[in-house]
Amino acid sequence: MRYFKLFSGLAAGLLLTGQTLAQGPTPAQLAKSEELAQWALGQHLGYEIVESLTTEVGPRLAGTEAEERARNWAVAKLKKLGFKNVRVEYFDLPVWERGLERAEILEPYPQPLVIIGLGGSTSTGHQGVEGDVVGYPSLAALRAAEADELKGKIAYIGEVMTRTQDGSGYGVAGQKRREAAYVAKEKGAVAVLIRSVGTTSNRFAHTGQMRRVTSQPIPDGVPAAALAAPDADQLERILDSGETVRIHFLLTPESRPAGRSGNVIAEIPGKKKPEEIVLLGAHLDSWDMATGAVDDGAGVGIVVAAAKHLMDETKRPDRTVRVVLFGAEEVGLVGGKAYVEAHKDELAQHVIASESDFGAGRIWRFETRAGEGRIEAAQALGHGVKKLGAAPGGNTASGGPDLLFMRQAGVPVVTLKQNGWDYFDLHHTPNDTLDKIDPDDLAHNVAAWLSFVYLAANTGEYYR
């Protein structure tokens, strides 16, 4: 009897920590997760949400009036759908907005070039700059250039991005976008052009942030822009012929030190363990040249629809489901960092989190990042996802860009990996519009997310 009492007391203490003696999904719950997923395949609420956002708001650049309209849209939409505790958590950030953008080859073969300024670029002034072009095959080659090799000239980096299903080529190719302006300045250049960080051969240039916006001032680089891939090919052909190429380059962006963004939050309060949170995220902002349907209107539609279906098609979940539409992701995960700072005292109650931010392609893999001894339990959350055709992945999930700081703070995450084979054809271009989304593919995403969140919010398991 004494041993029984001792064990009972120990078990109670362990249960209070919420870390052991947890209960995984029951056979009935696993069956329900499959049933919900199959039902959701025939629903199109996710697409309707993306259509509403991209039509009624349009582009949503961080810190601007357009992003404010997106927050107002989100608050109204979430309240109308029946979510509770809908609110905005505001934060300040520096704001960058593009101006005039133009480039042309002056010599030896005069012709215009399709460019787009990179986020955070400095201005050339309204007269623009002019200079001979020096080409480099990679950022590393530019770094290795002699100190004065580029004095008074325009640098060009031609490195091509590799197309992959999981988007793994982006990390390598993106380095030149983030650093070229600063390295070129060190070498004495007056401006820099890069081949677009993208995989399309269409004549669209891809924008994107250089260094992340932070509370600390970012040093100025030289004016920087991306070239559409066919224009990059054209420039390289002329350079390879041995001709001297002279370019006129105009960029007139403006920066201001303070603007406002915010994270929009909504909840389905839990009935048994309301203090425990399952977080679903997407980012609300977009770049300014298109309506941001794929990046990340699709994610907004997926997580909001999945949570709404959970609310309507099941009883109130045991745990609280929190939907977070992050602000200012594109300029450096500012909303993700602000969320962690605002909720640092309750991060221990975040049971698991995941973000949808890779377009609308179908889910093909379910990945986890759980604590030692918890991987099998976390993988069980993907039961219904796998029934939809997804393969089990490893335990190195990122969870999504905005969850970086949350993950670093110890919150377990999963990734419902989407097919991104053509994602970087559209990413950060004027071509990121609603017509690129297949409603059935989006419904497949919603079905997978609904299955996952149902299990995460209704089982007693923990994943740290």
C-alpha cells in the first residue's frame, strides 16, 4: 500500500508538469481524424478566404496602410466566422516602400531590362547611376574580388537557383539577395544587380528582403535590384562575348524610421485545458507588386478554414486552438519575434505549433520536431495527413518561418510539407495572384491541417 501511495503521488506531480504519463490518440480519435479529412476535401472555405483577402485588400506591404487594411479585414472575418478573443497585438518597425525602378543597357546594345528593387535597398537618387558592369558567378566570387575592382562600376551576380520540391534551393540562392548590396559597397561599386531568386523563365523579377528589419539600424548598402531571368540571360550573353556593358540604373525607394504592424490573433477556447495552446500560423503581409495569393494568402485560408471546420464539425476541443496571422514576415519575421516577446511567460503552455507558408501545393510529407522520447507521439498527429497521401518525415521540422523564435524557445513544431515544385516561379513576383491556386489542392491542405489540429487539440499527449 505504501508503494501504491508513493506512486500515486509521483504520478500526480508528473501530470501537473504536463510532460509525462500523457495519453495518445484513441482508435476513435484516429478514425475521426480520417473522417474529418475526407469530409474537408469537399469544402472550399479556404479558397473563399483567400479570394476575399486578395480581392478586398490586395497587396499588403509591412508597416503600410495596406497592411492595416489587411488587419482590419482579418479581425472582421475572424469575428464573423465565430472565433473568440479576436485581437491585434501591435508592434513598431521601420518601413521601406519602393519608388521608380528602371534599368537599361546603354552600350553596346541599347535595350531595357526588367528589374525589381530588393527590400531595404537604398536609392540611386532621381538621376540614377551609370556604370560598366562586372559579372560574377556567385556571391563568393564577389567576396573574393580585389578591394577596388568595382570602383565606380555596377556588380552583377548570376547564380541560378535550383528547382526542388521542398524549396531547399532557396536558402543557397537567397544569400546573394541578402548580402550582395553590402559586399558590393565594400568593393567600391555604385550599384548591384542579381539574377532573381526564383525558378521561372518568365519575364518577372523576384523581390525580397535583404537584411532583416530589426530594432537596430541596418547599414546602407549600394542600390540593389533583381533582374528577371531572361534579362539576366541576355546580360550574361553580352558579357560572355567580351563586350563592355554599360548600364543606367534608377531606384528611388523611401524609408521611414517608424511604422506600425501587428499580429492578428483569434482562438477557439479549450474546454478541459484552456491554458494549453495549439498554435496555427500564417503571415498576413505580402510584397507589394501582387496580391500575395500564394505567399501567403493561401496559408491564411488554410489555417483559418481548418480551425473553423474544427469549431463547427467537432465538439469544443480540449485544448485552446490559437490562430495567429503574423504581421511583417516578409521584411524579417518581425511578427514572429514580437509574438514570442509578448507571450514569453506562456510559451511553456504552447503544446505544439505549425505555420502554413509555402503556397497551396498538396501536402506530401509530415515532419516533426519533438523532444527525445516524444517523436512517435508527435508523428501520431499526422495519422490523417498520411492517409491523404503524405509520407512520414524526420524530426527536423522548422514549423514555418515565423515559428523560428518559438522553436528556439523550445516549443515543439510540425511541418505539413507542401509540394513547392513551382512555388518559386511565383514567389515575390507580380505573378502571385489568385488564379495560380487550385481550389482542390487548397482543400487538400485544409483537410490535412484539420486532421492534425483535431488530434493535437484533443489528445493528452505532450511533445517537449
